Amino acid sequence: MSEDAGEHITAIETPVYLKYNFTAGQATTRFLQQVRQGKLVGQRRPECDCGNVYVPARGSCAACGLPTTEEVELGDKATVQSFTIVWIPIPNNPIQPPYIVANLVPDGANISFIHLMSECDNDSVHIGQRVEAVWKPEEEWDYAMDNIRYFRPLDEPDVPIEMIGKVPLAGWEGEA
Amino acid sequence: MQYAAVTGIGQTQYKARRGDVSIAGLVHEAARNALDDAGLDWNDIEAVIIGKAPDMFEGVIMPEIYLADALGCDGKPMLRVHTAGSVGGSTALVAASHVQSGAFRRVLTVTFEKQSESNAMWALSNPQPFSPHLNAGAGGYFAPIMREYIRRSGAPRDTGIKVAVKDRLHGARNPLNHLQMPDISMQEVEDSPMLWDPIRFLESCPSSDGACAMVIADEGLANDGPRPPVWIRGGAMRSEPTMYAGRDEVNPQAGRDCVADVYAQAGIDNPRKQLDCAEVYVPFSWYEPMWLENLGFAEEGEGWRLTMEGATSLDEGGDIPWNCSGGVLCSNPIGASGMIRFAEAARQVRGDAGEHQVDGARTALGHAYGGGAQFYAMWVVSTDKS
Amino acid sequence: MKDIAVVSFAQSDCRRDAGACNEVELIMPVIEQALQEVGLRNSQDVDFTCSGSCDYQQGAAFAFVMGVDALGAVPPIKESHVEMDAAWALYESMLKITMGQAESALIYGFGKSSPGELPTVLSQQLDPYYLAPLWVDSVSLAALQARVLLDRGIISEQDMAAVVSRSRANAKANNPHAQLAGDVSVEELLAEAEWVAPLRKHDCCPISDGASAMVIATVERARSWGRPFAVIKGIDHRMESHNIGARDLARSASTELAAEKAGVANGAVEVAELYAPFSHQEIILSRALGLDDSTEINPSGGVLAGNLMMASGLSRIGEVARHIMNGDIRRGVAHATSGPCLQHNLVAVLEAA
């Protein structure tokens, strides 16, 4: 070793490449098979007192810890539970910031999922707002949630706060 | 249950990148500082309890395996805790249970994160097939919940800005902090880029390298060191699922239950009066008013008033200062952040918090949360054993 | 540590690929079974829940968070997680019960190794600056250890094959969940080609998906449930240096120490279930535990018959407990391991009540 040991080493690059063959799970597979057909379908456990409808189902009624065995048809319409306006770009996505990421509860479900909102004025998006899914063209459908390109506002009255998460498949106006 | 006390505390300098040390060097530094603080050596330690957030942050699987030597564990029990962001707190509690069970007399606990070794944003939300990749990260997940809090409480929009300034001013008193912003102003925070509306850049925590360690000892050994013992008066953990219908994400039941448990153990029924300060996990500014309510310092919908009145500010002479150390908004080595809260609560109680000391503090709360605000770990520490 | 009762134990089949099931779907059945054996409904009926798993196995951060969906954790529960084999989740739970904050606990471990290439994944468990960049996989390190034993004449290839032969036979006779079981002679095994020399493929445990779960309680609580139970009389675990060159790989110093602390030698060991992922390691471990011919080793076939990474350690304890609960034996020893070449070892002594 020479006298001059050189610069202090503060980092080395050791990239980690690991290959995984990811699988969806039974409940998610059932969900994705429907999404592939352009349908949003929730799941519940009929025996549960809570009767919660989960979407996308992850295998159990999380409150009870038991499998969701029954499919429940959901609509394309949903309600904004809450949202954020994101100012950070999504890599490889044509949607430019600022864009809306929202927690949406589809009609007939009791749980929200996260998706994009578009075709909207960002400043007027609000909690309780009614929206609908905008699907990709059928030939592009795959086993993926981004078959729905985004959700866009509907010209429907807002859902009162206490009703968010409880709107039936028939929709909000249908119940009024 | 056996009594247990914190007898040593060690932290590292927190920075965006600690290029001067390896991961082993980082945890060793915190552990060595804690041992020095307790007047001990490696041989005085019976077991080591280590914690950190997901292994993907550094890309080292079950790193206790590799860190065994850096922490003097050859021939000792070593346990690795992982409960998401609350892990710093739960690791301290699991370490305490080693002593409180009577199975061990003195243990070392260490938590760390060296986020510069990898890409935390990727590790938190690495693209998974089947679901849309929204690149929202933790901020994108929590922002809608903060928005719902604002709607419910009618809090003024600058509450978050006030917290961001207050914690940075606190943080400027603490030389260990990653962010040092002694001249920060409300305007500067307001002008900082919006990331996930309502959260601006300066209302978010940084991403830091750092480690924190503590020595926990039983009653017989508690007074052996140069420092006064800090007694653990209560400790609790709670968990609930990420998503279930009817879940209150703004004021989660798991947090309320956890704090009720820890207060009951410590004999606290009026936290604002009976606690002298609190170190609470606030990674985004709006979480201060939200946790003020969740932890019982204010009625539901009223937390923001305490913030705006300056009740939580050391500089404004508030009656219940929160995050005198600067909190997660000043340093955030994720896996260690919870333990730093626990350790800073202990520092306050033994009166050696330096420039950010609360005069005469005797009882303090340390708090951590994680996952989708679903995992909680808390403790109350005090100068008094019982 | 207090005497703690193991009241029930359930384990899934060991399957090479449980592709169709996600983590929740793997966990739910074993948790349900373990609870139902005691007449409990979900985690609400115990005081504490603790699990063991490893994110890198399935390649997603926070794998354990989904596990909470299988617990019925509404209202919220007292719960914790170790990024270790669930045998250490049991250890954490025992501390909780001993300190008096709980009288009962549910413990579970799960692993889905099939999505990745496990030996390669485990190479990233090594020192990230010196060893991990070399991608030394777990099988190669074990082979290095086996070579040490063979070269020193401590064991022979016949001894290793005998371990495998017995594992397969025991699995066939006793273990409905085994992945590898059957009658195969030492001669047949030795006729197979070397794989990662000196290891043959059969010297290495298979890669399996699955889960296991256990309910434990104070002895008083266990009695009140009115079901047979086994008592953990001693438990201890010890770490060793990560510097493989500094260790004597021919023995397991940490197992020896843990065995002494757990009190293995305080009575006859009728059955031992050892977490030996490689055939030669079973021999190292049985020596470290001071076992002789009077002990039946791995009647389940051990992990050579199926290795539920992150649950296998808990399953070893469960297997011994089951023998005691069934009244087959009065005293047994269980072992769990973690890290390359048996770096970290846990030993538990179980007895009849």
C-alpha cells in the first residue's frame, strides 16, 4: 500500500437486482378478472354483521379478519372522500402536475381507493363531490386498475359528509 | 411488573447523508454514546434490541445479522423489531419489556435509518403490478386525511405553517438536527413549493441518516450511572387495519386507545396539566393539531387552537411545549424517529436537554406512529419511580 | 421468564408455490385453526398478537401490514412484529406475559418465498459493503460449512445422507404438511450428483410457502380453557459474529450457550425439533444441544421436509408442543435459527404440565 492512501471513500455503488414473480392473490385475482372486463366489483363476507363491501378486496374483511367470499357489483360512479393536489410528476405518465389524487368510494362500496381525477378544475374539487370512471378504450384493457384512466366530475348534487361511504349502487340521486 | 429506567441515551448527528460512517459505524456511534452516557461498557449489556423501518431503505435484509458485531452482540440475545414508522417507539417498549419482565437486568436498544444508502421514496411505494403507480408516497397518502381534518375542524389554513415554523425554531436549539433554520418565517414556509396540497415542502419532514440508542436498566442498577434514572411509568402499543369501513383516519381509534392505556398506567387524567412536555411524531405539520386531539390535549376539533395560541411553543412560553427537540420536522431517520421522541422525552425529564430544555420538566410523553396511521407506540417517563 | 403454556398450534401445508394465495390468504386459515382449537374467535380474544415475517421474501415493503387484515383488529389490538422468524415473536410475547401486561397471546409467522429466488435474496442479508456485493448465496455458505466438517472428519457424506433419509421417512410417517416425504436410502441419496459441492440437492431444505400460528397463555389461563397444553420451561437465544471467518463453523457456540441457559440438560430430551436447513447442520445442532441416541430428532422431518421461512422456527416449537399435548412425550426441545451458517439460535425446552 502506498503512503498516500487516496481520498476517503464515502460511498460505493452496489446495485441490488432481485427478480420477483409477483402474484395477485385469490381475492385480487377475482377483482382483476372483472376489471379486465371493464367492471368494478367489490367483495364482502355475507356472514359479517358489519356487511362491509371492500374494493379492491385484499382477501379479508379487515375489521373481522375473515375471508370475503361474495362478489358485489359496483357502479362506475363514486364520491370524493378526500383528495390532494400533487405537484410532483409521475414518471412515464402523460399527466402533468398539478393533478388530483383522490380517495374515492364507488357507489355500493364502503371503502375508498386511491385514483386520479381529471377533466376538472383543481380549485373546485371538494369532499363529497360526485365523479365517474373514465375507462381506457376496450382494446387496451388489462388486469390492472389503470384500465380506468381517471375519474371526472359528474353534474350531481354533493353527497352529505355523513353519507360518504354509504351510497348504494343505485346512486345518490336515486335515494334522494 | 419490575421497574425499569432509562440510564443512558445516545444519538448521532442527523444529516441528509452521513458519508463518514457505514451503517455499522452509524449504529455503533449511537450505541457507544448511550454507553458512555450511562458510564458503561459493552460487557455491561445483557441483550440488544434493534429496530428500523423496512429493510428496503438500505437494501440489507434483516440487518441485525450484519450489525451483530458493531453492537457487541456475539454471545448475546439480539431481537429485531419492525412495526413500520412506529418502530422506534415499539423497539424501546420491547427493550423495556426485557427488563420489566425480570428476565434481564440491563439492555441496550438501538434504532437507525441510513436513508442515503437507497431511495426511500421507492422503498415506500415501489411499483407493484395491478395497481396504478401514482408516485404519491407518504405525503400523498396523508394529505387527503389532513384535508379532511381541516374541513372538520375549520382550522385556519396557516395552522400547518405555524407548526412548521415553531418546530424549526425549536430545532435550531438542538445542534444534532439535520435541518437548522433559525431564521425561518411564516412567509418562507408559505412560499415554499406545494407538494401534496395542503402540504408544502417546508411543512414536510426531511429524509435523514441517523441512529438513536438507550440503555434500560432495572431498579437495582438504575442508580449505577452518572445520570439520574428516568423511570418508565407507562408504555403501550396499538394496531388497527389500514382500511376498514367506518375507520376514522383523522382521529384513529388505535391512537386514542393507546394513549388512554399509557395515561392509565402513569396515573394521568389531564395530560395538558400533568405532562410538562411531549415529543410527538409529527412528520407533516398538520399532524400536530390532529394529534393534540387524538392524544387528549384538546377536545376534538380544537387542537389547532392550542397550536395557534402558542401553547405548544417553547419560544412563546406555552404551557405544554411539543417537540422541543425540533421533532420529526427537523430530523427524520425513519426507523429511529420514534425512538428519538422517546429519548428526547427522557432527556427533558432528567433535565439535560440543553437549549431546548423545558424548565423543571418532570413528566413527559414520547409518541410514535406508523403505517397508514394505524400502528402506535407511546410511553410516559418521569423523574419519579411511582 | 415465567412458565408459559402452549395451548394450540396450526401449520399450513408446505407448498413450493402457493401462487394463488396472497399473505392474508395464507395467514387466515392457520390463525383461525389455532384460535378455534381453544374456542377463541379472533385476536380480540387474546391480550397480545405478535408476528414474524420478512419483506424481501415476497419483495414488497411492509408485508406484515397486510397481515393485520387477517386478525379482526377492530377495535384496535395490542400488536407487534419482528422482522425475524416467528419463534422470536413468541419470545417477545413471552416477555409481555411475564411482565404482566398480557395473559394470552396469538403468534404467527408467514413466508411466501416462491416469488423470488430465495438463496439469492438471502445473499443480501450479508455485510452490504464486503459480502453482499459478491452475491454469496445461502447454499454456498452452507456448503462451505459442510466442507469444514467433512475435511476435519467430524462427519461423513453417509452421515449427511442418513439425516436426509430419516427426514423423508419421518415426514412420510408423521407429517401431512410435508413437501418432501418418502422412503429413500442412504445409498440412493449418495448416488445423486453433487450440486453445490459438497452439498447434494437433497442436503438442502426445499423452498416453501406457508404459515403457522400458535396460541400461548399463562398456565392459569391455559387451565381455565380446560384443554391439554405444553409448558415452555426455558427459552434463550444467542447471536454470533457475522464474520464467518472468525467463527468455528464446525460447532454452534451460540446454540451451546442458549441450550445451557434454557436448561436443556436438566432432564431427558425425548424429542427434538431442530431448524436445520441443511443436513450437516442437524448434526452440528444435535451436538451443540448435547443430544444422543435417546432423543428422537425431527420426527416431523424437520425443515428438510418443508421450510416455511420465517415460520419454521415457530413450527419447531409447535411440533414439540403437539407431542406433549397429545401425551406422546413429557419433555422435548425445539430450536430456531437465523442468518448464514446458524449465526443466531434460539432454544426452547418444553414439558408436560
